Amino acid sequence: MNKPKIIIYLSVIALLALLTIGYYALAFSQQAEFEQAARATATARAAHPTEKPAPVSFDSSQAYADVQTQVAFGARTPGSAAHAQVREWLRAELESAGWSVEIQEASRLGHPIFNLIAKRTDEAPQIILGAHYDTRLLADNDADSLNKTKPGPGANDGASGVAVLLELARSLPKDTVPVWLVFFDAEDQGRLEGWDWILGSQVFVDELKTPPRAAVIVDMIGDANLNIHFEKNSDSQIRQEIWESAASLGHGDVFIPTEKFSMLDDHTPFLNKGIPAVDIIDFDYPDWHTAQDTPDKVSAKSLGAVGETLWLWIVNQKP
Ligand SMILES: [Zn+2]
């Protein structure tokens, strides 16, 4: 063999070797990619174990009727007859749905506070759902100066959140993780002489023995034109889960996954204590704290979108 021939042979061998290495390298990287995809699917299944959940059961017309019932009692301002009546009505409705009810009594800034706590087992709660049942003493956002001196009806601000919690009490399956439903007093009296915001939820959190894995507050969620953005202070992982539950039910038009408002609300005392909490609220409501916050501004469809979403999110929680 002469020199040029050896060079040609060596070149051919080198080329073949390169092709072989290339082939195996490609096959190996495809296998790795496949394994990575399989791992991602397994993780997604673990995070969302119920891909085909039982059909959501939430009677939105019943929830709407519960808004009308609360408004018919009159303004549920602290100390009023309607305030005591709505509490007794709630207790009766919750007990007939199989929940036991405790009234938590305390005093803040010289005012008696009555929170209503509903549970189905003796276990510590893993999920706490909350809404305020009081309405504001003055409709001080009303354009009419006479209306400003009186309380408003609180159909969306007050009654809507209570209605969704009450219908969840009737419709949630019994085998969910332990849930407490808490109806907070005295949320809505801030910037009034001798009062502050969120007094009831502050009492509740002060006395809470075992922290839940999450607290979710619903407030002003009945607006017929409902757009619920991420609330800025809320726990980002839990709000993401809830908004994904909404999207999976076709409520992505209501639950919009971008931040808008930053709220002081009944989730605040939980966050201050290090408990992951989310505020579900549409603060873009023209009739807020006015005499026009009436049931015709609220829709069964909106109450249903929020109720179904929470129903699904809770049913998907695993111990
Ligand atoms: Zn309010």
C-alpha cells in the first residue's frame, strides 16, 4: 500500500466511526427526551389526580335565592335585628345540610363580634373557606347625600359570598379533606368612627389553634358582569390552582389569570400569620357601598362560576 492509499483507508474508517457515534448519540438523546416527557406526565398526574372528576354539583339558582333571602332580612349591619336573623337562618340551613355550627363570640374596639364556624368532622381543618356576612353601616359611596347616611342592601358586598359558601355546604361531597366554612362578622366597617376593617377574621385567626393548608375568601363575587383577577397579596400557588380549576370548567372568561387589585380583606389576618390564603374578589363594581347594591346586579351564573370552581378545587384536594 502506498501512502495516498493508506490516507484514503484511514479517512473512510474515520468517517464510518463518526457516523456510528452520531447515530448512537441521536438515539440516546431521543430516549432521554422521551423519558423526560414521561416524567413530566407522571408529575402532572400526581398534581392533578382527578383528571375526570365527578360532575360538579352546585345549584346556582339556589345560591341566587339565598342572596335574595339575605337582602330581604334588611341590611345586616352589626347589632341590627337582620344581623342576628341572618346568623340564625345560616345556622338552621347549615345544620340541615349536616354541618355542626359554633358561634364564636368576642369583643373588638368595644363591639361584640359573632363569627359563625361550620364543620362536618372533629378533625382540624385543611381548607378554610370564608366570607363576611355583615354589611356596611353606611352606603357612603352613594351619590345621593341622604343614601350616604343609611346602610345599603349589600347584595354583592356581603350576601354573594355567604350564598356561595352556603350552597357549597349543601353540595360538597362528604369525603373531601376536612373543610371549615367560616362566616365572618365585622369585615366591612373600616373608615367609620370607632371601627376598623376585618375585625371578625382577625378574631378568628387570633384564636385559631391548627393552621390549615389554605384559607380561601370569597367577597363581591356575584356581579352579573364578573371579572375576577388574581389578587396581588394572595398565595400564588393556590390562586393558580383555583384559576386552573375554573379554566377546566370553562370559566376562564370569569377567572382571569393576571393581577389587578391589592386588597385588605379577610385573607389578610391569615397571611399575616403565615397561612397561605387567597382572596377571590371582583373589586370592579360600580355599586360598591351604595344603595344600588341590590340583587338585580347579581346573577346566578356568576355565583355558579365561583361555586363550581371552588367545588372542583376542594374535591381535587387529597389528604
Ligand atoms: Zn364592603
